[in-house]
Amino acid sequence: MGAPSGTTSRDGGFHLGVFEEIVTHGHEAVHFGHDQASGLRCIVAIHSTALGPSLGGTRFYPYATDDEALTDVLRLSRGMTYKAACAGIMQGGGKAVIIGNPKTHGTDALFEAYGRFVESLSGRYITAEDVGTTVENMHVVATQTSYVTGLPHEDGGSGDPSPATARGVIAAMRAVSQRLWGTDDLRGRRVAIKGIGKVGMSLAERLHDRGAELIVADVNNDATSHAESALGAKVVSVEEIHTTDCDIFAPCALGADLNASSIPQLGCRAIAGSANNQLHTDEDADRIAERGILYAPDYVVNAGGIINIAAEAGGYSTDKAAAMIDRIFDNMTEVFERADRSGANTHQAAEAMAEERIAAANRTNGGTR
């Protein structure tokens, strides 16, 4: 197992500007791990511990290059810092990626090796599940480290965070609806969901229960067929979902969907979805605002999962977690009001809110991270 480090050799595939990447994003540390026996290759990025130990899930994905994996973990971990800060929980921001195909490389031996690597970081990073990993995987990780959350209910954990994330998206959509239409009632609203995996499907089910009209798209035909038959959803292609005439567009797949090419084609009044890093660049927030579309920043919208995990402190209770998650409505409303006062776009307003809370924690701690 490679020792925690902020550097890597050239044969690891990273470009010479790796430190520039880390400094640009303001990270405290980036750690690279390798276990030859299991084939583990992972990166853990710790963006901030100002508010508490860094917390973030482990993404298992077959990245085309090591640079691509590094870019993803840096962006995701920074987003986790802002997510925790905007949610008002005392956690820092971190994230991990495992490079490979989870279906062919996701063995117990690999997750045991990964658990040992997490343990070597001595609690500065706490892991959980994410894209490509499961609650069961985290159960294996927990055999090697105590720095893991989102464990099965039978182990005293909060279980799969997907329903909690979906509940948080609903809270954010209610705030969007209140802002645009003067009511938080989503009945009759047309919502277009791109990506109906675990979170997206849970979101679709909750919207159906609230009387919303659904349009869905996913590469998984079984998922779209279920949404069509069980929820009455209209199915469109993943290439056209963002162009669909709707009240709210909900990106719930991978990031960077909102970019210079897609934004001019949007057919929505508002955007509120669970995907991380929805903006390809910060400038895309201006492009959205210029089109008169209300953007609900992703790390405020999708905080339900991390809030659910934070609710494990002192003993997990679904009622306690639900009450904490529903406060996303208030957090999102505050972002909109900050944008009004400052003249900034909502992305900038959310960043300012997070940075103020982090700065306050740094002052309380007597210094900066």
C-alpha cells in the first residue's frame, strides 16, 4: 500500500502540474493509494477540515486516464466542503475515487485494502458509498477501519443514502416552486429527470406521490420502462431530455451537463437535481441566469445524503434525519435571498454562504486551514 502523499511518480500517469491542480482548488491534502495484491488504485482528496473531519463518498469508476480521476476527485471533494457548509453540519469536505470497473474489480479484497488505506489517514477522511459502491461494500471497508459511515441499518448505520438525497431534492424543488410560483406545492409541475438510478428513481417516486408530471431519460431501458409503467412517466432520449419543455429540469446523472452547448437548448424554468458538479465551468452559472432560468446549486440541493450520514452522530433516527434534511428548503431559500441582495447569481451566492461559514470556523479555531 502506498503511503499517503501529495505527490506521485510520473509513471502513475499524472501530468507535471499536479501540485498546481491541488493548490488551485485549495485542498489541504491529496493522498494516492495502491495495493498490488488486490489491484486497488485510489485517490483520496481532503479539501477542508475547518468544520470537522472531511466526509465524502467513494466513487468507483473506470476513468479513461489518471488525470481524469484526479480532476474528478478534486472537484467532488471541493463540492463536499461547500455541501457540508451550506447544510450547516460540522463536517469538512473530502472525496475518494477508486479507478477501475466495479463489476470486475470490486472484490472484498480490494475493499479491505481500501479500508486499510482509509485507516492510515487517521480520521481526517471519513468515507461512505457513492457511484459504483454500495452499502455492502462499506460493510467490508468497516472491517478494516472505523472511519466509514452509511453502514447497514442492522449495524446501527443510516443505510443507503439515496432516499435521503432524493428527499433533499424535493425540499429544494419546493423552495424553487415557492420562489417562482408562490407555493411549495409541486402538484401539476412538469419535472424532467435525467438519470433514474437509485436517487433519480426515488426522486421520481416522490414527485409522483406529490402529483407532479414526469418526463424521464436514462440509458437503462429497464429503469425507464419501470418509470413509464409504474409512475406514468413520459420517456425521452438522454440527448433530448434537457430540451424538453418543463417547469424543473433535474440532472441526476454525472456532472458537467450544464455547459456552453446545452444551456442555450434548455427548455425549463428552473434547474434542481442531484448530480454533482452540474456546471462545466463557473461561467455557466451566468449563462443560465442570462436565460432567465433559476439555478438551484447542486451542492445545496443534493446535501440530503451527507446530512443523513451526519445524523448518525449520537444514534441514528429516521425522524431526526428527515427533519434535518427538510431544512434544505430553508438553506435554498437563503441562497435565493442572498443572490437578490448581492446581485450575484445563485452559484456565487451559495459559494459565498459556504465560505462565510468556513471562515467563521477558522476564526473560532484560531487560524486557517
